[in-house]
Amino acid sequence: MPHSWWRTGTVYQIYPRSFQDSDGDGVGDLEGVRRRLDYLVWLGVDAIWLSPFYPSPMHDFGYDVSDYCDVDPLFGSLARFDALVDEAHAKGLKIIIDFVPNHTSNAHPWFLASKSARSDPKRDWYLWRDPAPNGGPPNNWFGHFGGGAWNWDEQTQQYYLHSFLPEQPDLNWRNPQVSAAMHDVLRFWLRRGVDGFRVDVISHIVKDAAFRDNPANPSWTGEGPDIIRLAQTYSSDQPEVHDVIAEMRRVVDEFDDRLLIGEIYLPIERLIAYYGKELQGVHLPFNFQLLDARWNAAEIGRLIEKYEAALPQGAWPNWVLSNHDRPRIAARVGVAQARVAAMLLLTLRGTPTLYYGDEIGIGHVDIPADRVQDPWTKREPDLGVGRDPSRTPMQWDAGQFAGFSTREPWLPLTPDRETRNVATMRDDKSSILALTRKLLHYRRERAPLNKGEWRLLCSSDDILAYERVSGEERVFVALNFCSEPRSCALPTTAGATITISTHGDRCGEAVGTVLCLRRDEGVLLSSP
């Protein structure tokens, strides 16, 4: 395990609809990803995580799977997928794919059989329940995309559970036939050469056996999406889920050096349970703490210390700044601080996941009402829950459609796409793209950054400073979270030199015991 590729590597998340369109339909595809592999090698990432590309009615853009063992024609074919895997491996890149075990599409053959009659052998593959005594839904649970979590089936006179859209019925993981079928799905892709899985909403896949009502959320203010009205006490994070995950892990461990990542939005003290007993759960329970953290040095410093202290013995940390469900980092903290965030992400201890487009600083993109795609936005409008702004196309050049497609893309591009694109930024040594590439390559080359210990030096007065240590080798990082110049005394850095500045200059500058940082600047220093 200490030598596993994912411990020292960097994961790059690709939302396939939005990375590169190869056939001119305005939607990205697997062949588009294959054509951009050289860029990813140049950038310096080690693994690609692909969001779903399975056959799907696309009610939730691929997270409503109608066939787990094929590729939707929108994205290509199994042959295209195999070609992508082969070429990625030839270039030294690993491939991680999404596994969506909580629910299928309502168009999946399993659900069509389950829905056909109460006596069907697959009836118990999904969560069907009689109405409550009052004739309504079996309990008070909400779906994550608004409204109740139960849908009435007139034909069989029962409700089925859908934790997300009505078109996404939940599987019954207490049924051993379901787990066996899903384990075979894992093996299907592992035999095709995938290097790991990111497991969608892994904490949701087992529900309370008695389907008890969720209690009220004491933090609910009367505003916001339906899902936050109640605490998810019985609809998520059940004790039995860890046995299910341990079984998944055993399947993955049938193959050499593969990775299992879990999507888990939970507080640190509950998150760490997903490493499992004796670390036999997921290798990496996604650590989303930075997605909601207040952006100041003291808060970030406390968060890192708390997370590091909570990790089980031998567990490997990981960090995430953005993903396809949450606002991009540049949208949250601004373009200037996005550079500081990049340095933070790529110098902390553990495996970082970089979201496509963050390396060029894509921020918030306004989505006109007539171009909204996200089903959550359509079901709960005007609440600010829309995910479309985080899924806009990658911008490759200054052309009409930013090099993403030859026609209008499925979502809008940024207003500044003529300058915020790879071709323009690639030759600009002061760009955020150049900064991200420097950090990725330096992280790969230096043991303190890719496997060393983390030690806090300072987290006050707007500056977060820490050192990374491996043997006798040390690297220092200092980040100014403020839009004004700041300085701090760091005696351990005396004689160190600046290797990378988020501003793109100062390389080789010697530093004494007092380090001066410009507004919104982060620096990486090498010890003498």
C-alpha cells in the first residue's frame, strides 16, 4: 500500500459532457477525452476520473443508469472506451470511473421487471412499500432534488423509494442478489483495465430497515431546498453500510493495486468511519471539508489539523476544492484567491483531486433561464442549487466555441473565453495554468510534497504557513488569504529560497526569518 500509485498521484476529474466534443454535437465524449490525453500528460496529473458515460435516459445526465456494462452512444462505445484506457495507460495515466450503486434508471431492465408485478423475482431488488396507515407515503423522507422520496405505482399499488429523482429508483442492498449483480459490474470494468472507482453517494446505499421517519433538522431556518428540512438520520449513513463497502473492497482487491473512492458528505468524525475496520473500507473517503470552509487562514488551519488528527492509523488523506456538484473554487473565493487555493490543494498531505477547468480559473458562469439543464434547478428554482455553472465546457482556445466543439455547446462558455483558455494561458508564465502545472510537476518530483509529513507553522493574521518534511528534506508553504500585503516571522525558513510564487515571479529569491507576502500571494520555499 505505501507504494500504491494513488498515494503519490494527483486525480483529475473530467465531466465527459464538457471536456471535448469530437463529433460536433455540442456534447463532450470519450474520443474527445482521448484526444486531450497529451494535454493531461503535459499538465502533470496522474489519473483521470470520468463521471458517468453509461447508457441513460439522461434525466440526471448519466447518474440514472439503464445499463451498467456499456457506453451511451452519446459518449461513444465500448471500443472507444477500451481505446481510451489503452492509450491512457501507454502514456502513464490511470483511469478511474464512476460507479453508481444507490439507484438505477427507471428504464433499467431490473426496474422494469421489478415494477411489472409484486410477484416478479426482481421485486425485492428495489425498495417497495405499502402506503402509510393514512394512505400517504410510507414515511416523511425527502428526495435530494426536491419533493418527497416516494413515488406511487398505480399498477402494483405500492410506493418505491427514490432518494433523488423519481426516475432514479433506489436499489435494495440488503438483497444479496443485488450486491452480487453489482459486484459483477465492478469486475466487468476491472477486467477492462480500469484502475479504480469513485462510488457515487456511497453513504446512502443502505437505509434504516424499519424506514423510520427522519427527525426535524434543528438547523433548518425555513429556507432552502427540501432535503435540508430533515436530518438524514435514517435515510443515510446506516451502520450496515460499512459491511456492504467491505464487500465492495474485497471485489476490488481481487485485482492488483486498484482504488476505491467514496463520495461522502459527512462531518469528519463520521467520514473517517468509511476507511473501514483495519482500513478495509474505501481507500479514500472523499474529504469535502474545503468545499464549505470559511476562506480564511485560521479556519483552514484548524480544519486541516482536525482532519489530520482524526485519521485512523495508516489512513491516507485526500483533498478536494471543486467538483461537478458544487460551485467552482474561483466562483467561491475569487480569481486571485483561486491561485492560493491551487497552491493549498497541491501542497497538503494526501491525494488531491483537481477539477477540470480549475487550472484555467473558470469561475461562475451565468446560465440563462432558457438554457438551464440541471433537473434540480428545474424542480427547486430560485434556490441557488443549480449545478450547471460548475459543468460548463472546458475552454481550449480563443475560437468561436473555445475549441470545445464546432457548434454551440450544451452549456454556455465564460464571457472571457478568448483569454481564459488553455492556448492563451499555456504561453503565459504568469497564468494560473502555468502555476498549476509548476505545482503539479514540483509535487511529483519532491518527496516532502508527495509523501511527507505536514506540520503547521502559523495560521493567524491572514497567513497560513506549514512545512512538508520527508527525512532531511523540507518544503515550506505560506499563503496569504488577504487582499492586502502581510508578513510573518518564520524562523525555520531562514536561508530558504522561493521556488514558486502564485504571482509567477520571485523564483530564487532568498528569504530571511521574516517572510513578506503580497496581496493574494502564496509561496513555496525550498530549504537551504
